[in-house]
Amino acid sequence: MFGDLFEEDFSFVSNNQSGKGKNSKSKDTEPPAPREFTNLSGIKNQGGTCYLNSLLQTLHFTPEFREALFSLGPEELGSLEDINKPDVKVRIIPLQLQRLFAQLLLLDQQAASTTDLTESFGWNSHEEMRQHDVQELNRILFSALETSLVGTSGHDLINRLYHGTVVNQIVCKECKNVSEKQEDFLDLTVAVKDISGLEEALWNMYVEDEYFENDNLYRCGACNKLVEAAKSAKLRKLPPFLTVSLLRFNFDFEKCERYKETSCYTFPIRINLRPFCEQTQLDDSEYVYELFSVIIHKGGCYGGHYHVYIKDVDALGNWQLQGEESKVKTEEKVQKDTENVRGMENPLTILKEILSEEESKQIPVDQLGQRLLEKKGVSWNKKYRKQYGPIRKYLQSHSQVFLLSPAENKVRLKEMYHQLQFESDSQGQGLQSPSQNYDVQWASGSLCTSLKDTASGSHWFDLNDSEVQPIKEKDIEKQFQGKESAYMLFYRKSQLKRPPEAQANPRYRVPGHLLNEMDAANIELQKRRMDRDSADCNIDLHLHLGSHYKLYNGALHPSLSQKESVLDLTIDRRKTLGDLRQSIFQLLEFWEGDMILSIAKSLPAGLHLYQTLAGDEMTLGGIGLADGADVFVWNGKEVGGMEVLPGLNHEPVLLNVLRLAGYNEGGKGQHFVESQHVIPSSAELSTLWEALASPGGIILKNSSGSDKELENWKVIREEDMKSTVRSAGLTDGSSILVLDSHDQSLVNVASGNLTAFTHDISWLRVKNFCGLEAEEKKQVKITATVETVMSDIKIKAIQELQLGEELGDDSCLRPLNRNGKLLSPVPEDYTVKEAELKMGSLLGLCPGKAPTSTQLFLYFVAGSDLQGGTEMEIVVEETASVRECLNLMVEKSGLSGDSWHLRRLDWCYEAGEALSEEIHMKRRLVHWWRNLIW
């Protein structure tokens, strides 16, 4: 599970593949962030190492462990510099722990890295991504550390601080023989399921006896027979630091699956272990422990996240919740006063009074209701059951006050534990008082029994990987139950005291070589941060030289190449505007006259100037000069002999101008031509109209959306001509449509809206063929859309050509090909789209009616020579037979006789054959039939 942490080569010969982390890992170019306001360092999560981080922080905030590890010098542990030297003993794990603790104490960074430490474990990146159980890691790490320290003065480090013993005894009820077995422990594992809290769990383990009786008898070695006996366990030796592992994870045998126990499980800030010890005659201070670390697991049995609440024993951190704490104390006082008033109605107060008045300080649960009736004259069921439930459930929900003994069905007050006296067994051995061999200082004097430690001044912090936040001691109660709840508890003997010189002194007892390393590392970090700050403060400016620019079309444009017209300058934003001006003087070497610096901005129309920089004593950052800014260097009046008007009001706007395309204008698929026009944003719309529109023309603007949406186009009316370009909503890229007087049929005059999409608008040319041959064939341009009907185009053409209205009933429109030949007439009910007319197509206005949709227009040549004959035209019904067509053609050509045949290009028709589908092409515009009569 933990990689090579199980299998470190404890011969200490450095053939280990893991190298020194700072050499094998590439340094980040960005320096790590400094510590935050708490002044405590977190630990980076390598992907799944939150459980490791929580345990390491607990060991780090155990100063006795940290300083004992620091006391081992290079002469015993070796040096990381010698890690690759053959036959040199280097104890990697304790060395990396020393280095990590020194970083957590002294290195000015938000979070330390455990990469070097996990490499010393032999972990790879895959192992770093896996999450494991922190309780198992605690045992494995201690075992690996103990083995690493064999042969050093720290060989008994773990044993001195964490080792305790439990004695198990079985007493024969007949011969009183005592069978005893002693067990060692580094942590106590206690049950959570169906247990209200830590005290009840310890009571069940070390106070309650287990009896062998009835069918379950014990074979006594002295009696040599099965007898009744009592089995018990007691704590024989207490360590300075007590680690308690909570069995939150259990297995459901019915469902065959693991689950996490999330029920309420209380634990005190201060606990007296006298009732659970074999020897009880020592001073009370020998048994009292104070909580200083709570490792918390959030999630389920198959995954989650660890973080830790830690008490800052040495006051190394900056705790800043005093204001909030005083507010909480005030609220607690008000609440206490309120409870005193309501004391007679509070069942908690009444039950505590009843139990405290009992001589034995305990009472059977089923008698508690009777005592309540005797004392207050009212039963539990009548007074409290509706609000608080059954009395047993109420006692269980207040496990921090009451202790239930399931075996005897009795209840007692937890506050009375320290007053209980237990007779020691005559066969037991006395508890050895802690000696100075522990390298721990012990406090003397009476013990305060208060549950809250308010005298020490120590505060609690939540260390969650890289994040460190101050918390209140009361926040620990939130971890009694739920998916996020306490998983490991760490207690220290209350008589342990820290020397005054250790308070708020992170350098205390840190070896000199590590102090030097951390000091050098902090200097390097400070230098890197200064370099980064300097780099962050540097700004790159683009200097545009006025002598290399010219003004045209409303904007500034370089007269030379961009490279020659613009100079780049890097300068610290903390310098003043005067420093910038001086740097430019030095850069240019020569400048005549005043030097004005103006902020410039590149716009679609070109370069434009805005505010002028003033105040030489102000810093560049103070005047808002940003990285990458464009600065125009000029005399403040003119550029190339032309006056330049800076400012937002004179900002040039680049408009997209659309005009309906004429014949041979625009590209393929375009129905309008585009151009660009620059105009100052402060100019009136009348100026725009004068520059772009012809007399009688109109301009439509589109400043709100797609050019293809009709509702986005609005006519600029006469009354709006005094408005400015900016107030009209026209900005860079806005489109305007310029229409001549004859194009205004596309506009609804009343609403001012466009009636056709710009991409649907077409130009068609119509040429007059209805006049005399001698008359000049006049040509007009007609605006239309793809949905315009051909009859409407004909009427417009007649009007533009100034012909008589009567011609409308006896004329048609016929396309002309490139050779000028008139093609088949277009049915008048066709649209431009159906007629497949392209933009700019030329149509002839010819005499004669156009064929209907049920008629065919046919070309024919009379004679045997197709090339030499005269081409003529007829209109026939599509249902006509070949004979009928032939007769019409003969009549049209003025021929006589009945020996003529009708031939279509490549075959002859029989006289009775109908034209049918072979000839008829329904709903087609052009029917090009070349028939030969021979």
C-alpha cells in the first residue's frame, strides 16, 4: 500500500535510486507565494497526499517530537550531500523529516513540498496520487522511523513519546488466581458504532469487566478446570502523547459492504484517564491529557479528503479572531443567563441535579423517571417526551454530559469521572512515574479541571493542505458527527510545559546547518520575488514619433515603415513621467522644441490621440500608463503641417458603406459593392450624407445587428441630420446603405425600414425594342429583388423608358445573350429567382405577348440548310402535335405543299406524334428548339 516505505534498505548504504529532490526536480520559474496572515506554512498536495500532510503537520506541531528529531546531527544521520557516495550511511527519512520541519518553521512560503520526503519513501508519482488510511500510515511511519534510527541516540524516540502498555487480567472466582498479559501500544483503537463518545468507549474497554459464566467458562491453570472468571483490562503505562484512532469504518455483514459510521461521537478537550488505569494513587496531574490535534476525514469509506485541526502549542502562528471570539463569549454569557432563568424548565438541569444528589452519583435509567416525578411532581412522558423524545434517547443525545453503562443499564455524570476511585488489584504493579529520561519537562502544581483551556493562550488552526485558517476551539464540536468528522485524536499530558524561549520562536532548537540552509533559501526567495516584482513593474511602451507620421482620412498613418516609425522602450512603472521624458530624450539623441506625450490608440481608421500626459512628478503607474501602451511623441500642435485634434470627440469612425451593385460590379454572388469611409465621431450626419449620397438619395444605417436582418436597417431622416455620428450609434464597423433616388422603391417611406435584404437586391437592365428601327434603342437600369415578379419589372421599365401604358398589354421581356440575340420571352408570372436571371442581366422589351405557363416558344428554320435559313418563331400549346406545329411553321414561313417534314436536330418526328414530354419542358423559362423543315 505504501510502496517502499515498507522496504527501505535499512543497511543505510546509499544505493537508493531516489536522489536529492532539489537536484532531481526542476525549479519553478515562478517563486512560491509567501506565507499568509497566519504566518504558518501549509503542505502541498501531490495529488492524493492529504492524509500524509495531516499526519506530518501533527508531528510538526508536536514540539517534543520535532526537537528530539532535530537533536540528531549529521554525525549520526549523515548528510543528504553524501547520498550518492558509495558505502556512506545516510538515513534518508529522518533527514528529510528534519528538512521538512525546518521549512515549515522558517521558510517563507505558503506551502512546503513533500516531494523529497516521499522520494525517500520510494514512492513514485502513481503512489503519490493514491489516497491511503492515515491510521495505518501513522503506524507504518513510526515503524520505519524507529528502524531508521537504530544505532543512534534517537533509537527510542518513538518509544519515549508514544509507547504505552495495557495489562489484561483474568481472575478466577474460585482460587482468586490472576492470569496476566501485558500488551504494548503506540495508539489506542476505540469503537465508534453504538458508542456515544470517547469516555464511554474507554469505560467499556478498561472499566467494565467481561464475565466467563454459564456455558462460557474459563479453564484456570491453578484449578485445572473450567471455572467462572472475570476478565478486565487496565492502562498500566501512559505515554506523554496519547494517540486515539476511531473505528469510523465498519463492515455490514448483511449487505457485505463497508460503510462509514457518521453518528455523533463526542470527545473532550481535556480528559482524566485515572478511572481507566491500573494504578490510581498518583497525583491527578499524571492522568490528565489535553487535546492538541484532530485529523478529520470528509467523505465515505472508499475515498474522501483529510485535513487537521491543530492547537498551536508554541504560539508560532498569527491568530486573528479575537474580536469574533469576544462576541461569542458575550453570546455565551447571555445564553447562560437565559438558561439560569429557565433552569426549572430545562430537563438537562433537572437530570443533572438528580444525579448529583445521588450518593453513588449514578442511577438505573428506568428509575430516573421515577426520581423526576418525586422531585418535580411531573413525569417525563407528560412534561418532556413530546419535545425531547424518550428519556433514554435524550440521555444518548447529550453524551457530553451523561455516560450510559449498557451492561448495568445505569447513567452517571461525566464531570464526576475525576472523583471516582478504583481499588488497584493486589497483583498489579505500580505505575512508574515519568522520569527525566523522557527528555520532557513536567509541570507541577494543581490541575485545573475546566474543559476549556483559556489560560495558555494557545489557539487552533485548520491546516488543509496548502491552506491554513484560524478556527475557534468550539469549531471542534462540528467534527463529532457527519460525513466530515474526527478520525484520529492526539492528546498530550497537561503537565507537559514548554519553555518560555520557545514561545513564538520558530528558530528554537533548530540545528545550525538547517538554520543556515533556510536563511540562504529565504534570501534566494526574496531575491526571486524582487526580480519578479521588478519584472512585474516593468512596462513596455510603444513610442510613435510624430515626425514619422502623416494625417489623412481623419487618422494618423506612418509615413515610413512601422519599424522605423515606432520605438519600443521598457521602463519601471514606479518611475515618474519626468523620468520617461528624459529616457525618450536620451533615446532620440536629438529633439527640437517642446516634447508632448499623448496616449494613442490604434483604431481601424488608423492611429488616434487621446489625453496628454501631464505631471512630471507623478509615477507612470499613478497616471495609469499600462503595459503595452502606445505613446505619441510630438509638439502638441500639428503633424506634417496639419492640425491634429485629439480626444474622444474627434475619434475617427470607420464605416462600412454599401451601394447596390451595377452591371459588371461586385464579385460573384454579390448584389452590392462595399467601400469604407472614415468620419469623425463628432461630425453631423448631414456631413456624411453630403460626402456619400447623390441629390435625392437616402442613407440607411445599421448599428444594431446583422446586415441581413431587415429590421436592423433604418433610414436617416431629414430631422436627424443634425445628430452626430456617435449619438446616432455608428461605431467602427457599422454599416450604412446608400440608395440613389431610383432605388428608393426598396424602402418603406412611412416606417423608414428596408423592404428587402441587401444580399437579395439585384440590378436588371432593360433595353427598348418596341420602337422603330431607326430609333436609338434606349436602355434603363431597374432595381429588383429575387422575389420581384417579371410583370412588375416590365411596368417599371415602361415607366423609366417613358413609353405608353398601353404597351403593357402587348409587350414582353426577353433576355439577350452575349451576342445580342433575343432569347425566349420570360413568363410574366415568374420571379427573378425562377427566371434564373443573374445580377446585371440585360432584357429586351419586345412587342408581343409572352407565352403562358402552358405554352411553348419554338425557333425554326425553313429549308434544307440550317445555317443559311432564316430563323423564325412560333408559340404553340404544349399539348399540340407535331403535325400541328408543322402546319403553323409552314404557314409562318409562307411555304406551300404537304411534303414538308419536321426534324429536331438529330431525328425526325412522325406526323401524328405529339410533342408530349420529349418536347415539353414544363415550367422552364427558355425553350431553345431548333427545328428544320425539309
